[in-house]
Amino acid sequence: MNLDHKLDRILSRAEELRFLLSGNLNGEAFVKASKELAELEPIESRITELKTAEKSKLEAEQMLSDPELKPLAEAELESLKQNLPALELSLRLALLPKDEADDRSAILEIRPAAGGDEAGLFAAELFQAYQKYANLQGWRFEVLDYTESELGGLKEGIAEITGKSVFAKLKFESGVHRVQRVPATETQGRIHTSTVTVAVLPEAEDVDVDINESDLRIDVYRASGAGGQHVNKTESAVRITHLPTGIVVAMQEERSQHKNRAKAMKILRARMYEQQRASLHATRAENRKSQVGTGDRSERIRTYNFPQGRVSDHRINLTLHKIDRIMQGEMDDIIDALIAEDQASRLAADQ
């Protein structure tokens, strides 16, 4: 199907949906049509803008033959010469297949990997950096689980980040984050290298994954570690094992067993949904690997070098010399560059 025909079909479908919605549609059919129209309207707007600009270009070219109108036509054409490519690119980006999870909220999981205590300390700082980034975006950041080490580092941190297009912005953060710096406990001033794993999972809805209660083994036990007087007094901690997949989620953040179970189920759904998505993505992407990586948490994606004040993303060869600001949550430069690189690689594959 050529592009013009495809654009005409989109415009026709948008009009058809408006007609249907103004009639007797109700219930699920109304919701489905409304959702489809909402997805088409941004594309429709870009098509209209582009067609209007192309019409203006044609009119300006016809005006060139009139000596009186020629200066005006030339100015119009110069403006359109700069504007048309941007409109065409905007439309092509809007036409790219959309990741259905992009609009969703996300579950963020951070754990220390190699490097002992220093890895745990950096994991805690990275967790806080994402919290600050979420605050700057106007998102809600709710800690689901946070287990501290004896030195104040992080053993495991899990948060639910709620807001518009959270997963779309954070999905390229999954992977191994490496830190290079002199630890506070280092007496010789030597630079140590440590690693932390980050996983960003789209939040799953009940309809996304089918979980049978009979497939779950639920253990309750007394919470351990920091947590207040309730620790070791009540069996509030919950461990849920999904037997078919072997996925295990343990939760002890809340004093209530019921709340811990609800949080654990939320994380379990997200992990199962991401497992399904990863399997589907692997099938679709056998012939093309995204330039910004697979999202696998075993893939080293970024290095934070504190002595040199730089952060480098290895997937797109981007280096920024503002590590302090990035650790304060100012991550837009990295995240926007990753999104742009992904869009560019998908546009190239769509040719």
C-alpha cells in the first residue's frame, strides 16, 4: 500500500468512527471505538498539517510567475522548505507501530550486582535518582519494597511509578549500570568498579495475564531486618511462587499481610507480562536487533564515572559531563536521545 493511500484510509477511518460514535454505539463497542479514534486523531492532525503545507507550496510556486507576488512567494517557499521536512518526519514517526505498553505505568526494580558494599551504596543512589526524575516529570513514585544493607546501601528496591507514558520514557533503562569511583571506605584512593541491575517492567492489568490460584504457592513468614517493632512478631511477610514459571516475589514492606500480598501480586503480574512481551519481541525481532539494546538486565548499558564527572551510554555512544545533575534526576538528555535513536532505527527498518 503506497503512503498516500494509507493516509487517505486513516482520514476515512477517523470520519467513520466519529459517525459511529455520534450514533447508537454504547458499552464495550463505544469504548473500543473511542480508543481507536483517540489513537488516530494525532496522526490525522499531522496528515492535515502536511497536506495544508503541501497545498501552500503549490500555490506559492504558481505565484512565482507574477512579478508583484514573486517576493512574497519566495519568502513563503523558503519557510516551507524548512517546515515540510519536519512535518513529514513527524508524520512518519506517528505512523510507526506503537508499543502497546508505552502509555502504561511501570514497576522499577534495582539491585546491586558486582562490587559488594559499594554496589549497594550506588544502587541506593540510583534508586533516589529515578525517584527525583519521577518527581520532575510529575509522576507518582511509590516504594513497594526497600531493603537496606548494614552500611545504608540497597539490597533490593522496587517502586511503582504512575503517570503518563512512564514506560515509554523508562523502558530503555533496563540493563546493567556500571559505576567507577573511589569508595568512601577506600584508604588508598583507588577507583573501584561496581555494577547495579535495573529492570523496568510495564505495569500489567488483570486482563494481560491469566493467573490461576492453583498455580501459586504462598508462604507467610516473619519479616526480618530493619522495619520497626513489628519485625519477627507477626507473620506479615509474604512470598509468592508462580509454579509454572518459577517466578518468586517476596514482600515484607508493609505491616499488613494483606497489603504485602497485594503488592507481591502486582509485581508478579508485571514480571509475567514482561516475560510474555519478551517472548513475543524475540519472535518479531529475529531479523532486526534494536540499536538501543534488548532491555535485557544482563546487558551493560551505561557507565557513571565520578572522577571524570561523566555518564556514558554505550548503546548510542553518548557521553555527558554532568554526572551530578543526572544523579539529581535530570535525565532528559539521556532518555530523549535513546528514544530518538530507537525511532531512527525503526524508521530505517521501515524503508
